[in-house]
Amino acid sequence: MLEIFALISLCQKLAAIAKEKGRTKAWAALGALFWFLGEIVGFVIGEVMGLGMGGYLVAIAFACLGAYVAYTIVKALPEAPVSVTPAL
């Protein structure tokens, strides 16, 4: 349950950062995508290592790593170019 709250908070933060930079809020989906991909990869690695329930902790660690990567990518986005139309 705490995972869901963390994921919602992450997506809201990413959407706010993207909007601040003049981008769409769709960049928040990157956070959810990287979170779930990290969790799946971490789970597979934990199972291959034979950690049993410890594999869940590895999955959560990889999910946090995915969230950090998504945050870094969105934070590094340049400001959206402003299109200026000449006055007639």
C-alpha cells in the first residue's frame, strides 16, 4: 500500500517539474514506467539469486532506482522553446 502512495507522489512531482519547464504532464508516465520496470527486473534478479522473500526487497530497491532515474531525466529536461509569432 505504501508503494502506491510513493508512486502517486512520484508521478505528481514529475508532472509538476515537467509543467514548470513548459512540458506536458505526460512526463509523469516515465516515473511509473521506470518504477514498474525496475521492480520487475529487481524481482527477477532476486529470484535468480534465490533470495526468496528477500527478492521483494531487491525489487523495491530497483523500483527506487528506476524512480531516481526517471526523476533525473525529467529534472534534466531543457526548458520548452517558446514560439514567438511576429505581430502584423
